[in-house]
Amino acid sequence: MNYAIITNPVSGGMTVDQKRSALAEAAEILEADIYGLDTVSAQDFSNCARDLASRCEVLVVAGGDGTLSDIINSVDTSETPIAFLPLGTGNAMRHSLKYKGSLPAITRRIRDGKIHQFDLIKCDEKKRAFIASVGIEGTIVRLWQQSRERGSSGFRAYFQATWRSYFREYKRANGIMVVDAERLEARNLLSLMVMKQPYFGFGMKVVPEARFDDGQLHIRCINSGLLKTSFGILTAFTLGNVTGQYFTSTELTVKLDRPLVLQCDGNEGWEADFFSFKILPKALKIKC
């Protein structure tokens, strides 16, 4: 197959030279060139992705969940298959695809793998995603990004952002969810997760029931206090989170009594008091 590798020069904690070096063996295995490192803006990166998608058979995205999110919102992934080489910090997608071993080992799996069709989530008719949530995660992502800009990264920085969000920054809201026409209360909301795969970053299995290819949104609504929340975090790193109410649906809306921030594929999204989500069946072709 004809491959092209694209990576974002400003994402993650690696320099352009470090990314080029890290991807050199992958490029050799796939007989592919590396693109994107000379882009100077988000729009430039998006334009580069669209151009490559028209000229290659498989577009290989090297980066974290945020870079992958940029690509699935730039190209028609139901037409152009993509592949994922994990270079980020949290890498929920790495865990979802069960990638293990070195970057060259993952590259060989991609080369020898098959194309699968996965679903995506449409968020407010604005953005496609594989992870979305309304609640504390938007605050965590904002504080974590601030830590990364100050040079602190990794799980410790993420844990500190989570601690500060829970005890100081995040203010809970109440709302009404409509799940496939059924109205449900969402009181004292800590997190409303809408997922197409089980993981947040760092291997946290927050919605263990989620599947990429079943035509359903997987929803978990959590309003627990400190004890149950702590228990849920611990189980998320082992068997999978067991806290909160779990639903499946093809559509979901939530109306809140005050605005909250959407978290989307590990990035801070937009603030609103109303959100809508719907399933996009087989919207993603991925070689793995």
C-alpha cells in the first residue's frame, strides 16, 4: 500500500528533530515520507492532511489523541483509511487498539494489519470524536495543559490537575438528559462520558462496555462523592470503572442549569449549557 506519515510539529513534548528521528524507522518500514513538520498553524496542518489524503492509500497519524482528533476532523475517514502511531502522553487510542511494544513493532502491525470500520461521535454538529465528556474533564484538561506549558508533563501532572479540579476548580451542575427520547435527571454532575472505546488517557478504562463498531453511544453518568469516585478511579486502572449509571443510545442531549466545558479527544472544547451527541456509524476506516 501507498502510505504517508503525518505528524504535528507543535503537539506533545518532542521537538521537530526528535519526532523526525523517532519516526525514521517507521518511515523505512512503510516506505513512506514524513509530512506536517513544516506546517505553521492548525489550518496549515489540516490542509496538509487533506492534500495527503487525496494522494495516499493510508494516512498514518503519528502523535497523541489530540493529533488524531485533528485528522479525523480534517479528512473524510470513511473514504481514506488512517493508521495511528502513538507519540503522545495519555494515548487512549493506543490502549483501545491494544498496541504494545516499540514504535517499529506497532508499525509492522499496521503494515500487516487489516482495515476495520469504526464508529465516531458527532458532538453538537461541530466535531467528530471517539471520546467526549461534559463535566470535570474539561477543567482537568485546561489545568493539565497549563502544567505542560510550564514544562511539567506525564501522569504526575495529570494527577495534580485532577486533584485541583476536584477540590478547588470544578463546580458541579444539574441537568436533564434525553437518551433515545427518555428524559432522565443528571443531578450533582461530576462527569457525563460519551464514548466509542473504553479508555481515557494513561490506560484508564472508564467505560469498559464501550465498543468501536457496535453502532451505539456508550454513556456513563457519574455524580458520586469522594469515596466512590476514588474507588472508580482505582478500578479504572484495573478491571474497569464500575461507578455511575450506564446507558447505550444512538442519540443523547443534555440541558444543564449552568454552562460546562466539553472535553473532546483529550482537548478542551467549547462551553455551553446544552450539548447533543449522535452516532456516526462506520465513519472511520483504520488499519491496525
